[in-house]
Amino acid sequence: MSSHTSPSPSSPSYFSDEERITRTMGDVIKNYKTEELIDYLRRQEELDLKESHFKIFRQQEISGFDFLETTEEKFRSYGLKGGPATRLAKFIEGLGQKLQLFFI
């Protein structure tokens, strides 16, 4: 009998590569409701968004799914100025960053 013990199911080393799933930030954001999206965007200081920008998100009822599909031109049609519209569009492009999650 071996005295080797298996890793605990709560340990990341317990899971094989096949059991891991890879998600993008976009996968997470797409499920956000409008206020959750606004809370998330508020924490992204590099976007330099103001309350007037978030008011537009509320007026347009932009959810996470909608946000991910929005282009710079569409942001401008909602009433955002060029700077915030460009920053948001570039931010959306960068959401392909991977998150490693494990089945627990």
C-alpha cells in the first residue's frame, strides 16, 4: 500500500487540464445587469468615466451583453463624446484576457 495521498478536491492541483475551463472577462461581463456593469466600469480607473457617462448607460439600459456588442460609433450615437467612446471600445477589445476557473 502506498502512503501517497491524493490532493483534496478543493485543491486546484486535484483537477486535470481537461476539467479546467477557460473563460474571458467578456464571458463574465456578458451576464452583468446595467448596475453591475456600471459598478465594474467605475473600478476601471483608466477609463476615466464620469457620472454623466453612467447616466447614458442607464438611459440606454445597457447590460453586459449589450456593452460587449457596442462599437465606438454606437457609443457616440448614445451621446458619449469621442474620448470616452474610444476608451470604451478599446477596453472591450481587450477583454479577451483569460481567467482560469476550476470545477469545484
